[in-house]
Amino acid sequence: MVGQRWVVLGAGLVAVAAGCAVQYGAPFLIPALLAGGLGLPAAGALSSAPIVGVLLTLYAWGTAADRWGERWVMTIGLALGGLALLAWAVHTAGSAVHPVALGVSLLLAGAATSAVHAASGRLVLGWFAAHERGRAMAVRQTSQPLGVAVAGLAVPPLAESGVPLALGFLGMGALAAAGLAAALVRDPARPPMPAPTPPGTGGPTPAAATAPSPNQDASPYRTAMLWRIHAASSLLVVPQFLTSAYALVYLVDAQGWASVPAGRVLAGAQVGGALTRLLVGWWSDRAGSRLGPMRRLAAGIAAALAAFALATLSGSPGLALSALLVTTVLSSSTNGLAFTAVAERAGGAWAGRALGVQNTAQNLVAAATPAAFGLVIGAIGYPGTFAGAGVFPVAACLLIPVRAERPVRAERPATGERQAR
């Protein structure tokens, strides 16, 4: 049993990375879709289809994880998403890509693979103590940029040989991750219910003893703190998905890069984002705070967006590329902090649902960002668009409830390895 929690965490990381490659890898199809005759707003909308599917089902998957456990929720979701992509790829191979059918397939794949988000967050809450949870959640959260990095390396060259080949690869990855989750993930034990006390002994009645405790059952949404974290982290999604959707297009269209080397450079930035999440998780554990570091990083994201806009206006492609890569790295650095803060504030009885709300809010914004900013870029260009996007992290700085945060204290994990199922 020694180290089982790290095995579970590693399997969860792979599962979420495979899901994120499906959900957030579609923007790497944009050059191939443009070459096929689609306009930029239409291609941007198609790249958002998996995220639309994600936000439609996140809360339902979170509720399922709260009720039935994490292992099979993750396994079933990944398997269904992989099958949705493979079915479309096999049906479309050798024929023209129909945008509506492609959009439906991407939406269904996103809806199914969204199961990994709330379930994997619950695993961290159950297996790790508060003083190490920031690092553990950071490891889990590296899955998103790592999944996008895999998509950045694989999708552009595969899409040059056909969009079905690229999506078939992502579907196979989801199926492989589903098998790994089924084999290695183990649900943490649920908190035991108090033993019933016979009537007349001064203790609770059997009916009261079998009811959920007030602390477990009470909604954490009775105060504004969770709502403010949800809102702030959703605002921080805008620069993250602005860069993930249009960094490749910017390098190809504005700087004349080929799509394959541009994808490799951006994949490297995603790996940098993953490493940054690890450092940020360690920082939050050392600082005893999730929201203080989150506010500082939001300010850094606003500064990086302004630097990119200025470098682009100055006509310096090297500085613009550097600022773009810094923006890409920083804009993905806050997710783990927000997830950890939400899970800790919600507690074990509400974590799945609260993380479902968190993901739904973030993915609602993520789904709207590519299509909306495709129109904005067409109207005012890259410098004005990225400069204007700086408003969102500034607003997040004002919303993050740092003063309401309880300090992180050392404590035992919510469930120890001896209690594993």
C-alpha cells in the first residue's frame, strides 16, 4: 500500500491529460480547417465544440463522482469520448470533412471526457493532507498543459494527412487512458458515518445518527467565497484560451511560420506551463495560501498581455514571440490554485459538485472565447485584442477573496492509505 496514493495520482494525471488533449486540442486543427475552405470564425467555433460538450455535462459527472466514486466515472467517460472520435474518424476517412458532423463528434467527445475533471479533483482531496494538497493538485493540474502539448505535437502533422487521422489518434489516447484508470485508480474511502446511539442514553437517536452531519451536508455556497473564486478563475480563462486558440494562427499568419514547427514551439510552452503549475503548487503549500499566489499570478498575466501587444505594435517579432510564450505559460498557472481552493472550501461531501460548477463556469467562458475573439482579431488585429484581454486578469485580481481564505494547516489526509477500497 506504500505509495498507492501516488500511483492513483499518476493514473489520474494520465487520464486528465488524455481528456484535455481531446477537449483543448481542437484549436490545432484550425490551420487544416482554414486550408479546407472554412473561415476563421467558423473554424474557431468548431474548435470550441468539445468545450461546449464539457460544460453541458460537468455538474452531472461531478454529482456521479460524489455518489458512486471516481474510478468508474473516469473510466466510462474516457471510453465513451474515445469511441465518439473513433466512430467519426472511421466514418469520414477518405471523404470530405462535413463541419456539422465534425462539430457534433467533438461536442460528444467533450461531453464524455469531462468526467475526468471533478473525479480527479476528488481523488486529490481524499488521498492527500492539506499541507501537501497544493503540490498534489499541481501534479494533477499539469495534465491540462501536458495534454495540450501532446495535441500540439501530434495534431498539426497528422491533420496535414487528414483531420480524421488526427482525431483518431486523440480517440485512441482516450481509450488507452480509460484502461489505465480502470486498472490503477482506487477511490478514497468515504468519511464513516457516526455509530447510532440507543435512545435514552443521551446520545443521538438512530435516525439522527444515520443522517448526514450538518457540516458535511450544509451547502458551501451560502457565503460568497466560492462564487468569487469561480468568477475570478473564469475571468482568467480568457487569456489562457485566447492564447491556446490563436497563438498557432498568429505565428502562421502574422509571422510566417509553418504549422508544424509552430506547434512544436507552443507544445514546449505548454510543458513550461506544466512545470510552472508544479512550482506554483509548492509555493502555495509553503505560503499556506492558495488565493494569495493566485492574485499575484493574475497581475503577471495582465502584464504579459500588455507586453505582447506592445511588442507586436513595435514590429519586433522576437519580442512578440517571447511575450506570447510567457503569456502562454503564465495564463495556465492559476488553475491548480483555484481547484485546490474550491475543493478545500467545499469539503469531501460537496467537492465533486463544487468542482463541477468550477469547471462548468470556466468552460463556458472557454467555449465562448475562440469564436468571440476570432471576430475581434478580424476587426482590430492582434495587438488591440491582446491588450484588451488584459482587462480580464485585472478584474480577477479584484475578485479573488484573499482575506476570506483560511490558512492551510498541516493535517492528516481525508483518507489514509489503510482505508483504500
